[in-house]
Amino acid sequence: MVEELLTAGAAAVGAGAVYLMAAARVVKQYERGVVFRLGRLKSTVRGPGFTMVVPFLDRLTKVNMQIVTMPVPAQDGITRDNVTVRVDAVIYFKVIDAADALVRVEDYRFAVAQMAQTSLRSIIGKSELDDLLSNREQLNQGLELMIDSPAVGWGVQIDRVEIKDVSLPETMKRSMARQAEADRERRARVINADAELQASKKLAEAAGVMSDQPAALQLRLLQTVVAVAAEKNSTLVLPFPVELLRFLERAAPTPQTAAAPVPQAAASVPVQAPSELWPEPGPEPEPEPELWSEGEAFVVPTEELSLPPYDFGEATRMPPGVPEMPPEPPEVPEPPEASESGTGRTSTGQE
């Protein structure tokens, strides 16, 4: 009898141990347990720690309540100003209702990922390129609202959405670089022009002061010479006063005053007729006789050649058979001019 009692007690203890092992569950601090009894959701969500379920009737599902960091794959899209971009983002979310996360959606992680990609493409199409590059905070808020609206019914809360990177085509990058360079150059020119304006005002004030004190200009000239000489230059350039050039220009005679006046006697000189200046052409001169002819020799006076006398010797003699040049004829004196009286008598005799 005692043995039977001991055996029954041992069997009960063993059964209790097996039941305890089958029914015992441990839920971690960052988890929540959702119990389904015979496929029906129990209203009580098991908290962290040790808990018991009915073996073979209850099924405990643990849901992670930590914040999940999920990268959103890069999405290609066209902005509102027709620029092709490639944008990727990251999303932070957590489960706030474990029962809804298991009952209302099949896989809340996959659903949130797909919703994030769709919302990202939508926000790209509604925004311009400048907003994607410079106004990301507003885009992040809009993207968070677009994802969080349907996710609330799934027991999921979107904590934060961030756009990570915006990839642009190479042509667009070069265009933006040229635009930025042009903007920088414009600002540099504006700053330079402003500096020139201020400098011109100061120079005008300095010129007014120097005009009152002419010695100040000479002192400034000496300071310039000292500054140039301090650099150990072998050439020294001295400025030439412009006022001196103007004085010399005023003192120089003008072309009208430099021209000599025409004397009055020149005005009384008679003007010759065109026929006297350019006489009419006379009859054509007779052709000159040929210099050379058969059997004759041509004699050229040495005075016309203007050549010095030179004794050529034997080499200048003519070869045999060629007639030698005749000697120069003697000069004939010119007859005296007839007097006027003789001319009168001659004319009287002719009469």
C-alpha cells in the first residue's frame, strides 16, 4: 500500500514537472508576449518576466518593442523640375501595440519598408532639386507623416525619417559647379567694386586736402621714392607731374600761329596762264640717224663720257682688216654775231 502511494506521488510529481516545463515561458524586458488560445487572441498581453501558458492550447508569440533602424533602398525618381535623382533614406520605428502588430498586418517590417519606398518616390516627385539639397528638414517631416499615417493602425510608430544621400548625374553636377562658380565670381566683383568706390571716395578727400596744401603732394612723391628705393632696385621711376605737361601744352604754339604770314607782295605776282606753264606739244622730232653703218666708224668724244684718259697700250689696237677710227676734227671757231647797225644796213640794201 505504501509502495503504491509512493509510486502515485512520484508520478504526480513527474507529471507536474512535465506540465511546468511545457507551460513555463520567459519574456525578456524589451519584449511583449501575445497569447493565442486555440487560435483566439487573449486580451492580456504578457509582460516581461516569467509567465505560464496552457500547454497544447496556448501559443505565446514574442514581439520586439525596441526601435528598429531600417535602411530604405535608393529610389530613382524625377523631381518636379525634371531632374533625374537617386535618393536613399533611413527610417526609425518601433512597435507600440504588440497585438495589433501581429493581428492587423502579416509582416509589419516588410509593410513599413514598402511604405517607406513608396513615400520616398512620392516625395521626390513633389519636390524640386533645390529642396532636396537644401530643405531636407521639411522633406523629412513630410516623409514621416506619409509613412506614419497607415502605420498607426498596424501598432507601429514612426520615430524618425532621414534622407541620407541625393545622387545627381555628372552633367548636373558640372552645371551646378559652374553656377556656383559664377555666383562666387559675381560676389567677388561686387565686393571689388565696393572697395573701389570706397577707395575713390578716400582718394577724392585726399586730393582735396593736397590741393589746399601743394607741399603735401611733394611729400607724397618723396615717400613713393623712398618706398621704391627700399626694394634695392637699380632703376628708379620718378612720376612726371601732369600739371607740367598741361602747362607745356598750353605754352606750345598751335599750327595756326606757327604758320608764317603771307607777304602782300606775293599777292601781286601775276598768275601765268596754263598755256605758259604747260606749252602745247610741238611736232614730233625727226628720228636720229643710226650711229653705226657699214664701213663707217662711230666716234664718241671723251668729254661726253666723262672718263679719265687712260693709255690702254697695244691691247686697244684694232685687229687687221678693221678700219681704225679717224682722229678728232679740229674745233672750228664760231662766227661773231652781227651788230645791229650791220643788220640795219643789210635790211636797207635788201629794201
